[in-house]
Amino acid sequence: MRILAYMGHPAHFHLLKNAILNLQKKGHETLVLIQTKDILERLLKGAGIEYQNVLVERRKDHPVSIALSLLSKDWHMIKLAKKFKPDLLVGTSVEITHVGKFIGRPSVVVNEDDWDYIPRFANMGYPFASTILLPDNCRAGKWQHKVVNYRSYHELAYLHPNHFVPDKTIAQPLYGDRDRYYILRFVHLGGHHDEGKQGIHKELGLRIVNRLEEYGKVHITSERELEPEFEPYRISINPLDIHHAMYFADMYIGDSQSMAMEASVLGTPSIRFNDFAGDISVLEELEHTYHLAVGIRTAYPDKLFAKLEEYLTTPDIVPQFKQRRERLVKEKIDYAAFLTWFLENYPESERQMREKPELQNRFA
């Protein structure tokens, strides 16, 4: 097969990396297209995956800039796709659905967000998608007829034990002269779905750092520009190694959804502080079914510090979470293996999953 994959964010790299490498090993041709976003190109180069950049200049977080960049990406991707002649397009983006429709080829959208959390994405992409792959607890609204559900999360495409073996030697320098270390994540809430939402502001971040420092070393990873007060805490690690750092951390705190998911599936105590708490199905399942995550809205900073205190003063908190992770892994499937099979056998794989969804059990 000839498969075109689009990555618009570092999270898409982690999601698609193993499936793309698997497909390449099986002899399928792949064309990976990207836009400039944070460390995405560095990650691709580190993994040895060839790519082409369809949007070199980073867009601004403004409706006009977003619309113009979408049109530009569509145009460049159509030209490349017509030359490559893919049998199938895949990605977590609106663009692949537009391009697929334009060139008359099927597109598979891989997503793990509820449609009402990303209404603009859903309204612009889902009508043109051939198939939507979603975890079995996600809301799809009026597009449910296009959905194939599976029993996993995106994060288990790269953090499942079949793909990720934690290496403590990588994390060792993060301890410094302390017995514990903690990871904070600050994001830039500038996406179209982030409008009106808040996260960890500077003063709150400083309070968190001061409390954590009484117990261990503090490291900050940030999508937004860090204030000078936080610079001494900036994490010094290869971006490809961040998941090893996350696995051995004694706690994760942040306003990022993606990293909260990663911490949770790694069995690291996780506190997410933003205004999406309580709204996102996959995180709600991690919190209330597997007890691997906690989400707190920004109106309740006292709850944040109460939970922080609980985690800091519970002696066996990390072993408890690692044990809960074991249950999670047993009940979910290896998503990279499933995705490889699904793409390689599409569209027959879609028909099989609709008729006999228990087929996915082979990837447990």
C-alpha cells in the first residue's frame, strides 16, 4: 500500500511512529507530511523517519492565521498527494480529510477527543472523513456512524509495555542530590478549543514549585515561554527521553491534557489543573475507573493543594499507582499493533471490526 500520514503536533509523532515504522518494515510505502510545531522535526529526525514540511513558518493563534494556514496546507498537501497517489490517508487533522476527498482516496482520522470538546475540528473534518477511529468511551455525536471504536488510548501506541521499557539510567540525573523529583508541565492554551480556558498561572506555579522543593527536585517542561523565575527549573533532557523521566517521577502536575494522559498510563501520580477537568471522556475514565489521574478546575486551587499534600505525604503512593497501571494494561490493547493491522487491511479491517469488534483482543 501507499499511505500518506500527516503530523501537525509532537503528540501525533508519538501516536503514529510505531505504526509507520511497522508498515515500512512490511514493505508499504509511506509519505509523512508535517507542519512546524515545537520539537516535531527533532523527534522525526531522532527516529529516522523521512518527512516533508508543508508549513515551515509557524502560524499565529488567530482565526485568520489559522484559516490561511489551513488553506496553505491543504494546497501543498494536495499537490504532494496527487504525485504520491496514496491508497489511504491517516492522521489527527482536518487536512487529511480535505485532501482525501479532493483526490478521491479514503481518509482515516485517528482521534481520542470528544466531538463537543473539539467542535471546530469535528465540523470541518468529520464530514469528509471516511472512517473515524475513537476509543470506546469517546463521544462522536452525529458522526457515530463513521466511528470504529477500540479499547485503548493513543498513549498506548507508544507507552504500552510492548513498545516502552523504562530506563532509570536516563532519569538518574534528574534526581540531583535528592531522593525524589517532580515534573511540571505548562502549556500555551491558544488552540481553538482552548478559548476561555485557564490553567496554571505564574503565581500558582511558584506556589507549587515552593511546596514541591521541600520534598525533592523540581523540573519544568513548557510549551509557553517561561518566566525568568522558572528558568532554573527547566528540564534538561533529550525530548526523546521525556517518557523515561515521566515514568520515574514521583508526581506529575500540569495544565496539559496530553502529558496528564501519558503520566497516567505510565502509573505516575498525576494532577491536572485546568478548566477541562470533568469534561474529557478518556481522562474521566482514567480518573474514575482506574484511579490514575485527578482533574481539578482552576476555580478550586485549594483542592489542588489538598491533593498535592495528600500525594506528597503518602509513603507508598508511587507503588500504588504502578499497580493500578498493571490493571489498565491488562484491560487495554496495544494500539500501535491494532493501528498497523487496521491501516494495512483497510477497508476490510473496518468491516471486520464492525461485525466482530472482539477481533481487537488479538492485540491485548
